[in-house]
Amino acid sequence: MAAAVEFDVVVVGAGAAGMAAALTAAKRGLRTVVIEKAAVFGGSAARSGAGVWVPNNEVILAAGVPDTPAKASTYMSAVVGADVPAARLNAYLTNGPAMISFLLRNSPLRFAWMEGYSDYYPELPGGMPNGRSVEPQALDANILGAEYANLNPSYIPSPPGTVVYTIDYKWLALIARHPKGLATATEMVSRYLALTLRGQKPITMGQALAGGLRAGLLAADVPVWLNTPLTDLVVEGGRVVGVKAIRDGQEQVIRARRGVIVGSGGFEHNEAMRKQYQQAPIGADWTVGAASNTGDGIAAGERAGAALDLMDSAWWGPMIPLPEGPYFCLSERTLPGNIFVNGAGQRFVNEAAPYGDVVHVMYEKDTPSARHIPAWMITDQRYRNRYLFKETAPALPYPEAWYGNGALVKDWTLDGLAAKIGVPPANLRATVSRFNAMARAGRDTDFHRGDSRYDAYFADPTNTPSPCLAELVLPPYYAMKIVPGDLGTNGGMRTDARARVLRADNTVIPGLYAAGNASSAVMGYGYAGAGSTLGPAMTFGYVAARDIAES
């Protein structure tokens, strides 16, 4: 074993939670190191759209969002319910705005309000129809120097020669339908040209968030040791005093004088853990979380005595298992002209509902006599002609490879389509006929698609009488396989309002903290708005480091 080294704080994981924690600790004068299992930094955050949901932060207040602590507290209570202690909810709402302000003053990160991107349940008390989410603005990757080569790539790279924000995708999907689609595409190119002419190398979304946090660590002289996987926690006298990790091929003890913060992500890529804790059918193939997230930190915490909560949960979403990898189906299922059907060929859900809710329904209703996994998204040629789908422009054929692995099926009749996907043809015809009648009337009386302001965000404002509903009438017809995917798991170590890890009897394990998907989510089984993963991850990383500094 290599000789032990010592720091004040050891942070496990160079994702959003870990890097926010390390930056906070360093700015409090604590000598800090970050160890990262992967050969790249950024974790799932770097792959994401990087929406951040933090009520009452200075960015949205300056933009005129009429948020208040009372509204945020009322809304969070309604979304989360009794699954999370009130003290943790209060800690998140209290410290979240301070975390955003801290990052603005101690890193190159700048955020903008995602205007119009509704909270996911805007009709609940305290919900905001125009949203509370923010996203990072373009970052010049040149500030990272050689470290830019170590940034985890995006889940879906931005088109070359563009600067694209998450909020742009709403209009890009409508490029063949709405003048703002073309205007948005033009603006994306203009942004890129303006920034590159000034010598910048602009990056956005998750690349900007992870890059900005890493730039803050560079300026604060915090080392980030890549290719350094955690093997265990070091416990002496009941206190966590460091970690064991593999570095340069040797196991090494890295001691922590003040505390260890675990921000190593979830266990989405650990097949055994998923099957142990989560409902079948499940596996590690339907997630878009970082490949290095195999639950190492959670398992080490459990060996040290940590209680685990919400292990049956994830940041769920409908996923299409394409041959190039799972595709998180977001705007595509909200646009008019598609429906979801189960194995009986019948609708079973509001297709435009928050993505976690759709998967919850899939699992709740899936039985041997009524299969809902997989489900099928049914569309027609008019839908194909109108809307961008993933990277396929309107009217162009879907990639042939999608047919090859069974993710996509096509037929000129509904009966033929039903036969190919194994559902009763009469049921599928009846389902489409009923849906078409509701689309003509502009009201989904079965599942209330379009009744919520959230449903309309990714919909088509040019479609009448409803932006969310359109008939399926133009052959050929298509069916896309839908499985219960996720952005990552969100169950993990139980923590308190100070991000301290707790045992089953709720006593504190001294010296051990957790944040992000290595801890059980402050959202419980809910999802308040875009960025409900990253907002709490960075907030509780910030809380953990402050608690260590002040203890």
C-alpha cells in the first residue's frame, strides 16, 4: 500500500455535488482533494441539460420571478409529501439560494432564468407556471486549459457551429412549424460566431456547469485526482477519518482531518444493486447516467453503518432503447400526434405528464395480464413531417438502424402495426379512433393531457384546437418502444439537514457526509421542476462543506 496522505477534507466524486462541496470547503480555508473514479470529471452533470431548480435564488428574483420562501415551502411540501423530514426540506430551501450566490462569486459560472419552463406541477399551491429553473450561460472552455480534455462528454452533443441552451430545444423541435424555430436556430449560430470571433471556445448546458465548477477548483488550487476509485471508508473509533482508494495502481489511504464528503453518484450502472432494490423489469441498460456510477460510495457508506433510503427510486423517464444507446424521450411525447399504448393496445397515461410520473404509472399498472413494460409510442407520418425527433429533421426518414433492433416499427395500417408489436388490432384501432375524436374536440377527457400548463411547454402552439392533441390519420404509422429509463438513481445514504450521514437509529456517523445521488433525494419520490437533481446535489454539497468548516 502506498504511503498515506492527509487533507482537511476528502471529497469522493467530481460531479456537481462533489465539486460544489470541494469549492466551498476550499473557500473556507480547508485543504481539500477530490478523488474521481472515472478518467473524466463532471459525472452525470456534464452529460445533462444542466437545469438547476433552486427557489428564490438571486438570478430568478432579479429577472422578476415572483417567488417567495412561503410559496416555495408550500410547493415543496405538496410535491414531496411526508417522505422527507421537514428539516431537510427547509435546509434545501434555505441554503439553495446561498449556494447559487456562492457559485456566482467564486467561479466563472453565470446563470439565466429558463423563462416559461414551468414547474412540473404548476397547479399545486406555490407552483410557478413560468418556472423557477435556471441554466448556465456559455462558458469559454479555454479557461480550463488542458483540463478541458478531461471533461465528460455530453449525452447529446450540441450541433457543430452552434451555442445551444436547454431552453432552445422547445423551439428547435418546431422548426418546420413555427417561425421562432428558424429564428432560434439562426440565433444559435450567431452566438457561436460572436463568441468564436472573440477567441472563445463556447460550451453550454452540462459542459458549462461542470466546466465552471472545475475552473473554480483550478483557481482555488484544489486537486482533482482522476482514475482514483474509492475502495472503502476508513473508520477509527466510530468516526470516518479518510478513504481508501486506488491511485496509480496502488491502494492508498487518504486521511481526512475534518471530514469525508461522498458525492460519487448513484448505482444506475450496477446491475446487481438495481435488481436487489428495484422493481422488475429493471437493469443497467436503460439509464443515461454516467457509466462510472455503480454505487461504490453508497456501498462503502453502508459498510460504515449508514442507513439507506429510497433505494427503489430513480429519476425516472420514458426511454427509447435505440441501438446507439437509450434515448430519454422528453419533447417528443408531448408534441401532438402521438399516444402511448400498453400491451393491450390501450392508452394508460397522460403522455405529456412529468417524466417520472409516466414511469411510475408504467410500473404501477404492469402485470402479467396487462403489460405496460414495454409500452409503445404510436405516431403517424404527419407527426414525422412536422417535428424534429432526436437529431432527425422533420420529414426525413428515421434511421434504418432503429428498425433493426426493434426500437422502431412501421406499417401502412394500424392493424399491421398492431400485429408487429403484438397488441390486439381491434383494440389499437379503437384506441386511436377514440383519441382522434378527443383531439378534434381539443380535450383529453380520459387522461387530461393538456390540462396542465406543464403539458403545453414542449407542445405545438400552432396546432388547433389544442397544442397538445392531434389526430393520427396519415399512414404510414410508427411504433417506438418505450421502457422505464432514468437519469440516474436517487436513493442512497440517509442524511440529515446538515448533510451528515445517519445510521438506522438516526444517530450521526461522525466525519461522514453525503450529497447528490449518493444520498437519498430531498425530493423523495417527487420531481419539482427542471433541475431537481442538480439543485439539491450542489446545495447539500455546499451545506456539507460549510458544516465541516463550522464544526
